[in-house]
Amino acid sequence: MRYFVAVAEAGTVSEAVKRVHVTQPALSRQIRLLERELRVTLFDRREGRLELSAAGRGFLPVVRDVLHRADAATAAAESLAAGRLVHLTIAASPTTLTDVVAPFLATFGPQDPLPTVQESSGPEALDRLRRGADLAIVSQQPPALWSTRTLAVLPLWAYVPRDHPWAGHETVDLDELAGQPLVVLDPTFRPRQLLDQALAEGGQALADPVECGNAQVAQALAAAGRGIAVVSDDPRFDLHGLRITQPGGDHLSITLHAAWDPGHHAAASLSALAERLEIFCRTRYPHP
């Protein structure tokens, strides 16, 4: 097929042999074999020149596509053999994809793998690794069977409108927050689990919160005056965020981890990518 394209582009066998570096008889023989195998005449022979037949003109774009795919397959195989990433699939929660992964991918250059993302909950993100994802970003420590790297420690925020009495504060005590009307995520979300756990350790529980299945909606409700939103997202709707202080002085926070299969063909590249992501997170979200 490469010989066919060379002859089609050069117009003569004598010119085509210069491109493919074979002898003229060998090239002519290969063209005849291709025509015989396909049972179609690809060239009309006229006065020493080969001109594409109608069938040849129709066949040429198909062959070019096949050769392009073959070259891509060869390049992919070489990358696999060398442990390089050609494509990158990242599984993470919606909040992590929006606030961490997407801004990180915006820093990618031409030398980086082509990324795709899969929106997944924490446990589902790890399961995605078993089903072909390259990297999972989760908010709980992954099991020991995965290679891991801690990426960032992010605060849980109590978001209030700019005209709220707390809008001038930087922090709020958990005990004080618990007595306010709250907008929280449902219990399947890690920020909600951490909030419930912290309250339970102090012998408290949420009274009658507004529950949401989406962190941005929770902030929208806070902006609409329906309560204080407790989420880990970046601020939206011009809300003011307060860090939540636990008894003892620590801030309520969520930890992000990267996980990948240690047996992945590009495990070294994934480790280097996780290190880049950690540096990016430290710059974007400096931990006090």
C-alpha cells in the first residue's frame, strides 16, 4: 500500500523508487501483486506513465487512512514499550475535576498525553483503575495495592453571603456552626462524612440541614439565603468562605490522594505526573 501511494503521488515508477528505496522491478511487481490481490486495476498505463484509474482514485484516500492508522498504532506500541503515556484517563469526583484536574490539564503542553476524564465518586474512581483508567484522585487513603501520592490538604469551607454577619471573619468554630441553618451535601460525599464525623466526636449532630447532591447547588442556595453551605469547593456566587475550626484548633480539611496501578506500563510516568499535580496543588492551594 505504501508503494501504491508512492506511485500515485510520483506518477511514474522511476520517480516512486526514489521515495521508497527499492528497485524498479520490485516496485512494479508489488503494484501488480496488489492489483491481483484486490482484483481491480489501480493504474492505467499510458506511454510509460501510470495514471490512477477510477478505482485507484477511489482507493487512494482509503489507503492513506489505513497507513495513517498503522503509523499511529506503531507509535502507540513504541510508546507502550518505552513506558510513555500517549493518552491519559483520570477518574475523580465532580468537585475535584472542576477545581483541581481541569486547571491542571490547562497547563499541559504538546509533549503531554492527551487527557480524558471520568466523573466518579471516591470508591468508583478506584474501581475505574481496575477498568482501564490511568489515574484516580480520591479523598480517602487508597488501599495498599495501589501506588499513591498525597496531593493536597484542602479546607472545608463554611460559605456565607457578603452581607452575612460572619462575612468579616476568617474562621468559625464547629460548635458555633452546628447551631446555624446549614446547606450540606448528602452523606455519600466525603465533605459531609467529615462534617458528620467531627460533630459526632463532639457529641453533636446536624439538626435539620438542607441536603444537596451537588456542591455548586449548595453554594447557590447559600447565596440565596437558605443557609450556610459547607463544602470543599472553590467559592462561587461571590460567597465568603470561613475555615471551620475544630476543638483543639485544627481546621476541618479534606486530603486528596492520587492512585495508580503499580503494574501499569507507564507507572513511572504516572508517578512523575502525580508529582507535577502535587506541586500544582501546593501552588494553587497553599496549606497554611
